[in-house]
Amino acid sequence: MTDLPISDYAFLSDCRSGALVSRAGSVDWWCPDRFDASSVFGRLLDPDAGYWLLAPVTPDRVRPLGSVAGGANRRDRIERAYLPGTLVLRTEHHTEDGSVEVTDVLATAPGVREHRLGQRSPAVLVRVVRGLGGTVRMRLEFVPRPEYGLLMPYVHGEADRIVAVCGPVTLALRGDAPLTAIPDSTAVAEFEVSAGETVGFDCAYAPSYGEEPPAELDRLAAVADTVAAWRSIQEVHRYQGRYPELVRHSALVLQGLTYQKSGAVVAAPTTSLPERIGGTRNYDYRYGWLRDFAFTMNALWVGACPDEANRLFGWLARSTGRINRPPLPIMYGIEGERWLPEQVLDHLAGYRGSRPVRVGNDAWRQRQLDVLGEIMVAAHRLRKQLGEPDDELRETLVGIADKAAETWREPDAGMWEVRGEVRDYLSSKVMCWAALDRAVRLAPRLGDRADPARWAAARDEIRATVLDQGWRPEVGAYTGAFGSTELDASVLVMPIVGFLPATDPRMRATIEAVHDRLGCDGLVRRWSTDPAGFVLCSFWLVECLVLVGEPERATELFERTVARANDVGLFAEQLDLETGVQLGNFPQALSHIGLINAAWRLTKQDTSDLLPDPDEDTS
């Protein structure tokens, strides 16, 4: 377990998996096989779940193994940043004796470019130390603990290569400095680096019973090739709207959260980072959510390129298949798995004692009617790229429209995935309206089974019902659920998806109510008892203020929100209302999706659909 704040971490990706490395040089999370695989370094969730430290030591003593999270001298100065246009991290350590830089990268395959980063990823974490001035003594501690810390591998080898083997996992650590294996399944090294010297290490993963051994790379060439691979993505990203650097960086984060083999975008690369320290709402986010789908599609289209949006839609179409078993799942595994049973890992202490730690996510069993709208809005967005849908896609889209017409009256768990009692959530009804609205528009392409007259009738009935039952005069706003007096920031989707213009008197009153009653120093909570601000909701409010016709207020809120990212531009899911500390799984795709969409809205400042027109160039 680490006491470091969540914002202390930076994110590495090879578009197959993700790793988190602290400011002071400790890799405390890595699931090398794929995003949702078991960790080999898991100190983020328990002190005994493994890590890989590479950092300076104090000059007058050897630091005991693992004695300080991160391992840096308290008087040291640390600066870090991603290399421009990449997710390659460079950290400078300035000590009393000198300065070094450490470059951390999850390597891509040689020669891979543009949107193919993870398709042949070698699963190698490369770390290179370069002396900048003086002489700095460095410490390496390699403590692999596969299967979320359950396994202690055999560690053996020579001075330049250590192999850790246990169960399904083989890890090979290679280095330019002598490595020593010690009996407690650990390897260590101490070495000095002077100005101009370079010392590199790499850790390669392979399945113990796979056909190929752990890959061996030229470390410096791998760093250079990975930098080139990331920058090749940005070369095809054409965004030239407001806040281009912020948008391009968030687009890179989304690319890093993309499992390139399938095109799925994971909500986050971590599990069980809490919404509240010591709380129990600690869930596994390493899957693809349909709830986020239209917003993700828009962000990829605006900030990345249509190819990524098309691949994501292809993943969805293949994952969904025929709409036969209700309810439609709200999420899938990254290769389209539907069965995602939730388990509690009782042996893990949890981040700062926040238990339980979960893998899998039982939210896949929930009914969330809003996902129907997410899919249809996305399909309408890609109508030009999809061309004439084939029979399978027609069947899927007609099935979704029919389900929206048949089930919109049913209560559900809502987009915030409340566990327990189901309700008639307003945002779910609105997204059913969006599903039918887009289905009517797409009907000429959906074949003989399309029923636009019935869909239009159901769409209009939903609208009338929401306008009648969603408005609460005593609150002066549309509330979160029928019959409720509780404000809920999810109603901000109403103008964003075109259900009501933001300038409608009741909608405008609702936007102001969310701003005044759920807002706190620029943070927007989901509901009044929410202990933290939800980053996406702040960006939704930015969009609504633009649509109301108040771009200055929107700009001020946008800039206050983006200023709360950590030092390398990453957002978790939530922010503590009092301290601004980041909370929840990290980095969170929805937060960066919200940033991209809000920047686009500030650029266009119009009342168009959530998504740009298919013929519109985001440059």
C-alpha cells in the first residue's frame, strides 16, 4: 500500500496494457498481459503486491529495501513531463550530488506507426537513466508479485539478467548495471551515474507456457522508436480548435487507454481506487462501457481521427451481436466478453485502506436504458463512414430502437450505476428519446424491419412524459428521477443531445440550479450528497453554458477545471471538494473525454447535436 496521492502517478501505455509510475520512480501498477489481466506490480493496492523502484539514494547511507514509498531524498527536487506528443515519461531528479533523468516507456514493436501501437506490443517496460551533472548513486529494487500479490516467484540469473518465474508469469529483468537476486524473490542493484553516462534496464513479460520467451530489445532504440510511434499518431490528428495542446494530450491519453487489438477504450487502467478514502465504492474500470459510447466517439472524432472512432464502433457491433437477452449489457470486456463476474480480493489492503478491492464488475448485470441512446447517437454520427449497413448491423440497430420503444418506461440503475433500488432516472428516459430520434433519422438505411412511425410515436411520448414528470416546480429544475426532488448533474445531457435547447426557460433554470447547488469552487457533484466533484460533470456544465450563450462563464469554468489536472495533465474520475485531491480510478477516460468535448463546444459555440456533422472537418 502507498500513501502517495493518486495524482502522484503518471501513466504509461503500449495500447495493450498500462502502468503507473510515481514521481519518485516507483512502478506501483502494471498488468502486462492486457489492461484487465492480473498485476505483477500492485503496490498501489497493497504494500506486499510488488513494485519496481528506480531512484536516487541518499549519499551517506544505503536505504533499507522498500523503506520509503518512491525512495527519494526529501531534499531532492523532482521534475517530470511527457516528451511532447507522447506518453513517454521523462523525470529529472536533482540531488545534492548531481542530477539524472529517468526515461520510462512501455515499448512498442519496432517500426509500428500511427494507430497500430498495441497490435504487436512486446510487453516490455524500459527504464533508462542518464546523468545530467555531478555523480548520483541510484538504487533499483525489483519486487515482482504476480497474480495481485498472491505469488512469490523464483528469482534467479546472472548479473546482467534476472528471471522471475511463477505460475503463468515469466518476467526477465535485464540491465547495464550488475543485478543481485536475493532470497525473498527480489532483485536489487546500486550504481553511480555521472554526467553523460547512460544506464538502462528493461523488464519483459511472457506467459510461462507461451511459445515465445520474453522479448529482448535494444533499450535506447526502443525508446526512440516508441517516441516516433506516439508522434506518428499526432501527425494524423487534425484538431486546430481552442486549447489544442490540452485536446491533443487528452486524445493521447484516450489512445493510451485503447486496447488496439480490438479498438475498445477502457474506462481506466486501474481497479478499486476509491471515490472516497476509506469508502467501499471501489470498482474495476478496466472494461469498455457503452454508457460512455457516444461521448467517447465524439472525443475520438474531434481529438483523434475517424479511424479510431470507426474501430471503436466495430468493437461495439461485434461485442453486441443480436439483441436477444435483456437487458443489453452496459459494458463488455476488451475483447467483447460479456461475462465479467465480480470478485473481492480479500488479501489486498486497498489504496490507503479503502476496501474491498474488486476485480470484475457486477454492473454488467444492471439495466441501464441510457446505453441504447449512446449506441444510436454514435451510429448516427458515423452514418457516412458506415455507408449502407450490412444485414448484421441493421439487425443490431433495429433491435436497439425496438428495445428503446418497448422498455423506456421501465426503471433502471441510471448512468451512475447505483446498486440497489432501481428508479425512473430522467437521463435514462432522455437517452431512450435520443435512441429513437436517431433511429427515425437512420430508418431509410435500416431495411424492411425499420418502423419509423412507431419509433417516432414512442419518441414523442417520451418527450411529453419527461417534460411533465421530470420538472419539479418546488425545486425549480428537472431532477434526477421522476418523483424525486434531488438534483442530479446527469440532466445536463438534455441540451447536449438535443432533447431541449439550453435556452428553454426550464432547462436554463436547471443549468443554473446545478451550477449553484451542486457546484463548489468550480467542481460539480453528481448529486447533493456526493462527497466529491465529478470531473465530467464540470465539463458538461461548460458545454451547457456555451449553449445558453455564456461563453465567458464557460471559458472561466473550463480553465479552472483543467487547472486541476496533475503535473503531467492527467485526471482521475473525481476531485475532493475541500482539498482538490484526485479520487477514483486513474487516469479516467471520461474526464479526458469531457475535456475534449468541452473544448470543441467552446470552439464551435453553436447549438448543434452533441457530435460534429460527418462532413465537418475538425481542423
